[in-house]
Amino acid sequence: MELLKKYPKLFQWLFLLVVFFALCFAIDVPETYKFIRGQAEFIKDPNQSTYILFGKEVRYYAFDNFWRLPPLLGWLPIWINDGLFFLLNEWMPMEFWDSATQEYKTRPLVLQISRNITAFMTFLIELIREILLGGVETIVAFTSWNFVSAYPWAKLPGLPWTIVAAGAAILAYKLSGKGLAIFAGLVMIYISVFGQWKPSMQTLSFILVAAPLSFIFGLSLGVMAYKSKRVEKALYPILLVMQTMPQYAVLVPAMVLFGIGDHAAVIITMVVAIPPMILLTLLGLRGVSPEVIEAGKMSGCSNWQLLTEVLIPTARRDILIGVNQVIMVCFSMAVISAFIGAKGLGWNLLLALNQLNIGLALEAGLCISLIAILLDKMSLAWANKQTDYFGNLTFYQRYKNTIFFGGAVVVGMILALAGSFFFKEGFNYLYEVPHNKGISTADFWNKGVDWIFDTFFVYIKAFNTWLITEVLQPMRALYLRMPAVATLVLVVGAGYIIGGIRSAFTVGGLTLFIALSPWWDRALVTTYMATFGVIVSCTIGFVVGTLCQQNTYTTKFMLGICDIFQTFPSFVYLIPVMMLFGVTDTSVLIAVIVYATIPATRYTIEGLRSVPVALHDAATMSGVTKLQRLFKIEFPLAFPHMMLGLNQTIVFALFMVIIGAFIGTEDLGQYILKALSDKAGGGKGLVLGICVAFIGLIFDNLIRTWVEKRKKHLGID
Amino acid sequence: MTDAVIKCESVYKIFGVNAKKMLEEANGNVDAKTFQEKGCIVGVNNASFEVSKGEMLVVMGLSGSGKSTLLRCISRLTDATGGKIFIEGQDLLSLKEKELIELRRNKMGMVFQSFALLPHKTVLENIAFPLLVKGVETENSINKAMDMVKLVGLDGRENYFPRELSGGQQQRVGIARSLAVEPDIWFLDEPFSALDPLIRKEMQDEFLRLQEKLKKTIMFITHDFDEALKLADRIAIMKDGIIEQLDTPAKIVLNPATEYVKKFTEEVPREKVLIIEDVMDAPTSDNLSNLKVSKDEIIENVAEKILSQEKSVGVVDKNNKIVGTVHPSKIIHTVFGGRKENS
Ligand SMILES: Nc1ncnc2c1ncn2[C@@H]1O[C@H](COP(=O)(O)OP(=O)(O)O)[C@@H](O)[C@H]1O
Ligand SMILES: [Mg+2]
């Protein structure tokens, strides 16, 4: 009894676990139960039960309700799909002027809107693309195809790569200085010399449209949410779900609405990139001290001046993190949206991965990552740039960047012209190095992979087999062995113990949604892979983070590494693991672990750093050893912050698990991938995505609630 | 009456959802406790006063007594729940957004406790900010801001960022910024409270020097009674949103209106605050000593001379006419009296 009073929570947990395991043992696996493999769901089977709701037939295998709940939400994807179809093809037909045929046409409103957005996006992308690479589409947009075929000179010539490289370097110099300029120049030269120019510029044009648009929309919506409670309340649930929604899942419904191609990719990228931008804008604006706002008002700012001159610049720190996120998401999406036909490096990367040509994939992946790092650094430098408009500059100083760029343009043109005489066989290397004519290291890498495989095949295979049969299979079986009711009890109980009734209802509701969807088994597999990844990542991240934090240099070094790794698009992580482990679950899990270790490490370091120095000193003065200090003071205090890292780790792990479908996993991701090629996949993709998002949100809710309580308890904020 | 630059008539500020309705129902009889029970916080409770041109009114009170709220009402950073406020005869509460901005751009300047500088702008940019916002050309703004930099003694640091300055220097920037548009009315909300005592004294002296030169109409807020005594023409003492007493420093020290005010005055060295006129008795026909003192002298300055006399000393006005007398015992009583009762 004494003990019970002292540790009430502990006993609550124990009680919960006892109930959970009792349920697990009490409820037997039904004899007919088996994990449904990929294709089986389409087979009509007399053993299946059916029900009809809203005129839609849902087929499923019925089990005891304690074991698996019936998919009462099975109609949802079908229904969403039909809804989308109806909106697009039948709802609100209206007369629209069609300039191509010079007459009015009847079209559903949504379709027309979607067409207009599509046309606008396509125009933007093509404009930038043709400035960089040349082409006729932009001119066509203003005139017609007839015009272009009548006047063959009427096309954008495209810039020689030398000029673009020089331009990038000069821009980098203007923004930051020599270091970044050299880096920018090298990246551009690398891309060109290795024959990745065209796909890189295609990707770049996509990003130069998607990133600024996402930034502008995210910032505006963030400001609106800041100004109006109602907007914020309306946005908040969507933002929450979008934060944990795998980017992959958004592809399908967007494809239904906007078709396939670069424009659809831009729209999807915006859908994914805007939510974090909104959240961070909101966070930043909230953090502006009221006195600064009042000072702005007393200086006589109008509302607009207050916003642009006081609020946004003062909230710059968080807004910048938002920009950084936008850029990361854009590059991530640059790869993922290759699934719906976006051109560029992503396309090459996927193609190469599909053909198991690791070398090619590596080259494309490296290019994407380099451009990502470059843009990230440039945007940071841009935001941190100080205008020195009081200095007395001479004409040359003021315009030297413009002069240099002008010079570069002239030199580049001359070089390109000279090149056209010098290179006779039709490829002008000084204008654009063609895709397959650059230096390629693919063979080297492929040979390397082969060598690794030949040399270490036995060990790798042994490790692989061991991991799969001894660890993964049993773990997966355990997860699948959980009766649905037991899982629900566990989740709701955890919610109650951590956050009371409110939390219990929230997480219970989220779990119930998944349990009632047709994909509970799949969700369990996703959770199992994510859990495995998270456990290993956290262990690694925690140990590495703690070790690095002992020294300022290693701390800086590690944070720098995290920064760089974070900029890599998630797909890039699949390359090296496929190189080593081929197409297996092991590959996915290792990619998950590598990817999810980044936030785990970062938050450990930052958590430990957030411990007040005064406490540190006080502890040292009272004569505790370093180890004691670590365990008695720093860990407990840093723990809330570290738990937020766990949160991120889970989200990262989930994303990677879903992307792992590309290698061939049997979880929710597999179905999302399938929905991509399914005509009626829109609803399915969305609901699957929501299921994954909910898994993330369940953990998110539990962790956040716990952290809040803990922080209050420790009196830190 | 028309020379009142700031004029408040029964100003109320009550925080809470139903504040307005509750205020109407209360019929001018606002009790903080009953309001609090209904979920409303009384910030300012029935404040009425005037500040005339060139005068410095210091509002003094402990933290949470509603000083800042009162100031925010007068600068309309928050809208008063009830009452009327006039700025140079203009009804502040009826001003439209545009007119309000104009008023702030031309007539008002404000200094904040936490400095409230814009972190992304340099000293010079911060000071030029109100001018730029107003639409003054960049070059003129910069020149004007440079004058301000010199005025507050920050020359050579105009290109620093706020984070590179000490607290005192940051507040100098705040002061310079608030003066850049040459406002007639100057609000200061605990400008020196965040500073170290030595720096604070230095800033106070500097502030007095500036005011000597600029002669602004000032509302100055502080929680430090000594600071109030040192700077004020008149002091308003606030408690729980109510102005307990509003008077000249000497009158407050001599005749504290409430127990609350008295507590502050007890520790005050009176000889530094009071002038002879405050303590003199009516002129009598007794024979006086040969010494004569002016009625406007601060006691501290003449105490020694008076104490060296045995008989009463005559007090004279500007025209050298005797208007009263002071007996040395009275001086002793004034200087030590208050504190003796206390100990
Ligand atoms: N925005 C607000 N909402 C609710 N209560 C407030 C608000 N601003 C101030 N108050 C309350 O009004 C009272 C007076 O505050 P304030 O004027 O800031 O005091 P002071 O400046 O004298 O320290 C305090 O009790 C404070 O809690
Ligand atoms: Mg205050």
C-alpha cells in the first residue's frame, strides 16, 4: 500500500499491461485468420462477408469482433472516390469561354478551376525551364503552335551552362561571400561535367516554382491564422494531420484532380510544404514580444507596415526554419512526384532504382542532394543578409555583381559560340553537356556493388537471414497476434494514464478509425516496422548525441552532419541500403534507422544543451562526478526536449517505412503505391494516408501530453 | 482648462469578456473583488486627471497596480472600457484608425521597459524607423536619426545591432527612437527599471537634462518612489487600478492621503523633498533671528544654517517680504520626525 501511494502511475501501468496480456491470451487466433497478401483483396471469395452502405458494397473477411473489428469504414474510400469523380465531372456545369476553339463550352466548375490552375502552373514551370534549357512552350503560351512552326526562330534559346554556373556563383557571393560562391560554382560544374545538366535543371525549375509559392502561401496563411482565431481553429486539425501524413499518400488524390505531370507535382508539393510553413510562421509571430508590437504601433505603423516591418522580421528565426523545411520538402517531393510524371532527377533516380542500377541512382541522388544543400544555404544567407544602405558606395561597388554577371553572360556566349565550331559531332559541350555524354561513375559504383556482393555475400546473407528469421518475423508475428480489442485497451489506457480522459478519447478515436478501416493488419505491420526502426534509432541517437555533447567541437560537428543529412531527400537513403542488402525488409529497416537517427541525435544534443549552465555549475560545485551529473541532473532535465525528438523520430520512421514500399514491403505503403496505378485509387490513397497519419498522431498526442506535464512538473518552459 | 494636454475623465479599463456590460451595471461603483469573482480583472478604476503642457506626471505604484494599463489607454494601445480621454482637446476614443496613426506619427513618443527595439535593425535604423514609417525620405530620416544618436550620446555605435549593446545603451536607443518624430507628448513606461542602480541614476540625470532642453509633456511610469520624487512635477500613486493620491511630491510626503501612500513616504528623506514653505508657520510678531531664508529653498540646503540659530528664522518670498517663520525645532522635527515614529 505504501508503495502504491508512492508510485501510483507505476501501478496503473502495471495494471494496464496485465489487462492487455490477459486479453491477448484470452482471445484466441481464429482458425481461418491469415494475413492477406497483396493481391488477395481483389479476389471474390464466397467466405467473405459483405454489407452495403450508401449503395456501396464492402467485402471483407469476418472474424470474431474481439479479434478484428469489421471494416465499418470500408465504404469511405469508395465514397470519397465517387465524390471526387462527381465533383470533377458533374457538379455545377457552367459555360466557359474556350479560347482554342473560340466558343463557349459547358464544363463542371471544379474541372475548369483545376484546368486553369494546371495551365498556370505549367506556364510557370515551362517559363523557368526554358530560360534554363530552351524551348518553345512559353512562346506558344502567348501565341499558338502555328506561329511557332511558321517562325522557327521563335523559341527561347536556353542559357549555356557556363552562364548559369557563373550566375549561381555570383548570386551566392552576393548573398553570403566567397565560401558559398565557390561551393555554388563547384556544384554547377559537377552537375554539368557528369552529364546531369538537363534533369537537374528540370528539377530546379520545378523547385523554383514550388518553393516560392509554398513560402508565400504558407506565410500568408500563417499570418491569417495569427490574426484570426477562427482561421487558426479551422486550419489546426488539417495542419496536424498533414504533419504526420506521408507525402506519398497525397499523390493519389491530387493525381485524380490535376492529372499527371510537373504541374500536379508542384501542387502536391505545395500541399505538403505549406503546413509546416504555416505552423512555423504562427509560432514565430506568437513569439514576438507584445512590447515590440506596441513599439511598432507607437512608431505610427499602419497594419501593413506593422506586419512587414515589425512582425515578420522579428519572427524571422522561426520563419527561416519554415523556409528550410519548405526547401527540404520540395526536394523530397521532387523525387516522390516522379511517380506522377514529374521530369528531372527524381525520374532518373526512380528509374535507376527500378532497374537496380545503383550507380546511376547514386549519381542522380548526389545531384539532388547537392542542389538541395546549395539552395538551403542560399535561402539562409538571403534571409540573414543585412542591407547596408548607409554606406557610401562607388558606382563600381554598387553594381559590381551586375557587371560581373554581364561579363559572364558575354564570355559564356562566346564560349558557346566557339564550342559550336569546335565540337563537330553535334554536341556542344560548352553549351550543354548531354545527358549520357558526361563523365559517368555509374560503372564504377556498380562494379563496387558487385564486388561487395561477391566478397561479403555470405556474411550479408547470413546477417540478413538471421535478422529476418530471428528478429523481424517473430516481432511481426507478435504484432499481428494482438487482438484488436487488446490493442484498443492498451492505447486508451496509456492515453488515460498519461493525459486523463481527454487524451484517452483522442487516441482511442484515432485507433478506432484505423481499426474500422479495411487495413488494420497492414497498419500493424507499418507500426511494427516503425517501432523497430524507432527503438534502434533512438538508442543510437541517444548514445551518439550524449557522447558528442561532451565536447563543443563534436557537438558542432554532429549538428552540422545532421543538417546535411536532413537535406537529403528521403528516397536517396534507399540507394546505399539497396546496394548492400538488396531488395529486402532489412534494406527498408536500415534506411528507416539511418533516416530516423537524425532527429534522435539532434534532439538529444539540443536537449542536453538546453540544461541551464547555472545548474551545471551548481552541480559541479557540489562535488558530483561527471557521470552522476549526467544521470541525476542533465538527463532528467533534458528529457522533455529529448522526447520531442522521439516524436520527430517516429514521424521520420513512418515516412521512410511508407517509402519502403518501393522496395517491396507488405504494409500500408504497399497499398498506397498500388493506389497510384489504380484508376479509382484516389479515395483509397487518401484514407490510407490518413491511417498512417493517425498512427503518427497517436504517438504524437501521447508524447506531447506527457512532455507538457513533465515540463510543468520541472517548472521549465 | 484648455491648456491640458492630456485629460482623463473617469477612465476604466476592465479585462474580461463581459467587461463593458458589467461596468454599465456597476454604475460607476467598481469593486475589484466582485469583478474578479465574475472573471474580470480591473486594470484601471475610475482615473480622472489632467496633465498640462510641459508638465511631467509620474505614475507610481507597485507591480500589477495598473500603471501600464493606464498608459496603454491613453496611448490607445488598448481601448478604455469606459470614460473619456482627451489629447489636446481631441476625443481620443472617437478617433478613426487613420487619425490615430497620424496622432502617433506626429504627437506621441513612447519608451518601453524592455526597450522593445527591432532586433533586425541597427541602432540608426531603429531610430529612423518612426520617420521612415511616416514616409520621410531616407536621407532626411537618416540625418535626423544621426542627430538623435548624438543627442543620447551613442555616436560611433550607430551601426551596432541592439544585441551588441548594453541595457543602458539599448534604452538610449529607445529614447532616441521615441524622440525622433519630435513628439509633444512623451510616454515612458518604467524606462529605467531594467537597469542597474548606477546606470539608472546616470540615465535619470540624463533624462532630466533632456527634459530641461525639450520641455515635453510627459507621463512617466515607475515603481520606484525615489525615482518619482526625483523627477516628478506631480505624482499619481496607484493601487489596484485606483489613483490613491495625485499631488506634488512635497504635498504627498507631508500629507499622505491614505495609509497606503503613507507607507511609501515614511522612508523618504524629507529634507530632500520639502521646501521651507511646506513647513513654515504663520508670520508672528516674535523677534526673529537675523537670518532670512527664501521660501523656495529645499530644506536640506538651509537646514544647517537654521539649526545654528536659537530663535525662529524669517521666511521671505521673492520680494523679500516676510511670509512666515521657521523654528529650528521644526526643522529637527521634520527631518527626524517621520522616521522616529516608524522605528
Ligand atoms: N491583456 C490583459 N488581460 C488580462 N489582464 C491584464 C491584461 N493586461 C494587464 N492585466 C492585468 O491588469 C493589472 C494591471 O497590469 P499592469 O497595468 O501591467 O500593471 P503594472 O504596469 O502596474 O505593473 C494586472 O493585474 C494584470 O494582471
Ligand atoms: Mg507595467
